[in-house]
Amino acid sequence: SSAALFYLPVAFAPRFRSRRPLSSPSTMSSASTALIPLAPLHRFSSVNGARRSFLCHRNPWRYRVSMSVSVGSRATVGDDALFQDYKPSCAFLFPGQGAQTVGMGVEAQNVNAAAELFKKANDILGYDLLDVCANGPKEKLDSTVISQPAIYVASLAAVEVLRARDGGQDIINSVDVTCGLSLGEYTALAFAGAFSFEDGLKLVKLRGEAMQDAADAAKSAMVSVIGLDSEKVQLLCDAANKEVDDQNKVQIANFLCPGNYAVSGGVKGVEAVEAKAKSFKARMTVRLAVAGAFHTNFMEPAVSRLEAALATTEIRTPRIPVISNVDAQPHSDPDTIKRILAQQVTNPVQWELTVKTLLSKGLKKSYELGPGKTSLTCRIPEQHK
């Protein structure tokens, strides 16, 4: 291929699915709606994930993660440079809101360690999470307050499903960097031992509730703009903003990948973006099924609630780099991680920069773990092979 390819989580993006299961390299190469990542993406799902035998190269980090115990180490307060010169070779990627699907988590019940996570979640959430995941209804599972905890638990259950497979522990041992889109950053931090499974779920539960409440307080929306580069999308936002009042302004909320950017803002501003998109030569726009304008100042009411919860949560230095959505950098100082997580709900998601940086630093392989059956891959410029 003349261009490098990278994985994009499905959250805040249209759901393009291949009609063929991604179960082998030959299947991937022939799938009409999927592209093969240059840094190969392998998916292990708690639903119907592709079963593979590919292994990443070994590296010095060889840990078995317990999802119920923090395995990170304490850092000196203010020391945030531990991972400054990280050299990634194999990554775990965790999806965000939008990856949920009725039936997820069922396969995980065949693995004791994965099933145990769902049981622990019931006590924290106060309802039967597996029942909602397995049986829906879809409208309930899609709600912010349910989908965020569901994806978090299902994604970590997928780690346990992978661990139980032949060669799975070797893959887990080989991972030397992790990241996730929006909500997926919490999953990545739990996998990396920055906090326990239980503490992470409590944070995700509160995050979902706080974001839902913030969305209910204002009329806002999100839309994906397909087929334009980020500069053109910014110009489109500027044009839309000239026609609406301050309460309806829009901005790029998710820098997903070249040709796919999510715009958030007031409903009238989003409608203006949709109306003007064709004149800017956009291929299409897709209104997203989310509660409101995530990753903008519309979510400001959620910040103080998150800050309060994070202040009482024990966070440790991750055992491997976890790339932040806010600045596409890994952080090792617990206080910095807390601050970044609070900022994340109002800041644009820098996923495109995250993947470009990983590739430029030498990433060879990546594995997505979470609910769903397929992934969306996109092109990035030649210089970022």
C-alpha cells in the first residue's frame, strides 16, 4: 500500500461493517469496507471477536494484569516524565461509546475471570449489567448511563477472554502501550494498573451520569463529517457559526482520522453544518446517536463532579504508557492523570494525532479489545508509515 493505515474505534463514527467476518488476513484483505492496517490490528471481542494466533514481539514488560487489583506503582508527585521516551511496538486499543451492541458479553460468560467482572459490576451499578448487555432493549443499552459502564466492563472482559485462549497471555505480555477513545481511556488505564477495576467502574458510572445530565441541560448534538480534511471541516464550522447564536456554536470534537471528524455543538449549529456540508464538498454527514455535544464546553457541568470523584480515587503510575485523548501523550504522575481525565470531557479527542504518533515511534501491531465485530480503518499520510 502507498499509505499507512490505522485503526479507528467506532465511537462517534458511522458504523461501516464488512459483510465478511474478519477472521483471517485473507478475509481482511478482501473485505470491501475494511482496509488492512500497516500496523496490523487484531480484534478480540467479548461477543464474536476474530480468533487469531498472531503474536506481537516480546518486550521487557511481562506482567499478568489482575483486573481487581491496582498493579501500578506510585510516582513522585509532579514527576510526569517517566514515559517521555517510550518506544511502542504492540498496543491494546479500547473502544468508546458507540461500540455497544445487544448480545455483548455473552461469550465472556464461558471464561470464569470474565464472568466474574460482570458479577462485580452488578454490585457497583445496582442492576444486572449482563442482562442489559445480552437482552437490551437497544434503547436502554444505548443510553449514556448504561453504555459507558457496559463497554468498560465488556472490554476488560475481552482481555480475560483473550487471556484464556492459546497464546493469549503471550500477547498480553507483549503489550507495551495502550490507549482508548474517550471512555476507552478509562479502560486503558485499568488495564495498565492505574486504578482497580472497581474504582474505574465507579468513575465510569459517575462519568456517564454526569455527561447525561449535562446533555439534558442543553439542546446539543453531534455529527460526523465524512470526506473532508480537518482544515475544511474547521472552515465548515466557521461558516455554520456565522448563522447561529453563541448557545448553538459548533466545533470539531473528535479528530478521528483523515476524512472523518465529529462536530459537536448546539442543535441549530449542527443543522447548519449538515446543510452546508455539500457545498464544502463533504461526501456525507451522519448524525450521531449520542446524548449531546460531547467533548465541548456543553459538558462543563460534568467536570466538577468528575474532579470530586477523581480526588477520592487512588490512582497510581501506569505500568505501561497510556496515551491521553487530550494531548496524545502518556502521563505517569497520578495528579496529572486526574487532571487530564477531568479535562477530557470538554476537550476534543486527539485520536488522529495519537495514532500518527504511535506509528511514527515504531508501533508494529495493535489489538482492539471490546464489544462489536468489526473495526473501521482509515488512511493516514505516507510520512506517518
